[in-house]
Amino acid sequence: MTFTLYHHGSSVCAAKVRFAMAEKEMPWEGVYIDILKGEQFEPDYIKLNPKAVVPTLIHDERVILDSTVIIEYLDQLDPDSSLHPTDPVDRANARLWTKAVDEDLHPACGAMTFVCSHRHTVLKNLGEEGLKEFLASTPPLSVTSNWKTQKDAFTRYGFDAPGADEKVRLYDTYLHKMEEALLGGNDWLVGNTFSVADVSLTPYVNRLAMLSMGGMWENGRLPNVDAWFQRIKGMPNFTASFIDWVPDHLTNDLRENGAKSWPEVAKILDISI
């Protein structure tokens, strides 16, 4: 089997697929799409992925879209290494997590990332005129049905954009849901066995960590999430899947811009700093 993955270092969805493929020991070749320079809006790429997002998986000339669907597809190709639980109840619960990620957490992550960091990085890379072109190039239907207008507002106005504080609180709500799922000594989110639920949540917790926002779970605030993330970071495929693909300059931007934004996030969540 030949796999080609169109991806980007900072894309949480691309990282999720990289992690899944590493855990399943599926080798792949990569095509790097710099989404902060607008390469996802190139006509040839939009032919592959009309939403102009990453990842896109090519398997023997077949185009597979959407990170959640891609992982399901890979598990069907190789069920012996499936990341989906075999028990029907656990499988349903794992899919509830992936559904929640797609419907709620991913849009919240996009909002927080642009509000806290990407808005500064895009402006630095593209300038005012380039920023206008970048924002105008987003298809009307992308991450969500209203992502085009939301990304414009989050990029231009930051925390003053309508709904920005709501996205921060929504993100925090899912950290609390994780904390509850991990009560009672559970190491993993479903059935106390590492699964697609853990794969799916990892990039979203890691994004907060890269944004210098570990205070959302550290210092005793959410100890089970803290312990879960330490286990995740100790896995052999974590660094290669989540850290190594992020260019140093982008890692620095996320860390430094996020640290400047942390007081505002902490204020919204009533976290003492």
C-alpha cells in the first residue's frame, strides 16, 4: 500500500493522522502544505480538498478526506491494528469523543489558535495586503459553515471578536469532560485502553501546551488530565508525530504569542496566575 499525506506541522488534524499512522506502523510519504502562507488555497490542492484544509490522504490514487474518516478508513484497511475498541459499548463511547472533537473542540481550537497566535504569525509573514488575500481565500464552507467569517473576525480582532471568550470556555469544558472520564484511576479515556479517543484528543491538549497554556490543567487544576498528558508525551511516537514536524519559528511563535495571551485566557476562565 502506498500512502501520501498532505499535511502541515501545526495542523491538529494532520497531527492526529500522523499519530494514528505511527501507532498502526503504516509508512507514508508527505507533501507539506504551508497553511499559514495560504498554500492550501492553490487550485491544484483545492481540486483534491475543496474545503482547503489538511490533511488529505492519497491511497493508491484514491483521495480520502477528513482526519476522523481517514483514521476509520485506515482501521478498515488494517483491522488487526485497529484503534477503535472491539467492545460495542466502548466503540460507541470512543466515537462519541471523535464526534465531539469534530463538532465542538476543533472549531474551538481553530478560534483559540488564531486569537492567541496565528493572527500575529500570518500578519508577520504576509503583511496587511497579504493578510487580506489570505482571509479572502478561505472557501465559504471550510472548517465549519461559518469559519470564513469567524476566522476573519478572530484574526482581525483577537479576544475582542464576537464569541472568542465562548470558544475558550468551550475548550475548557472538554478538558473537564476528560478529567471526569479519567476518574477512578483510568489511564485512558475509554475502557481504560488506549484508543482512537486518546489519539483524537491528543493534538488538542498538545496545542494548548504549545501555546503556553498548560495552566488550564496543571498546578492541581485537572490532575487526571495532567497525568494523562504525561503518559501521552512518554509514548514513543509522540515527538515524531507532534513536535518534529513543527518548524522552529512556528514553535517559537506559538509559545511566545500564547504566553502573551495566557493572562486573557486565565481571566476568562477565572484561573489565578
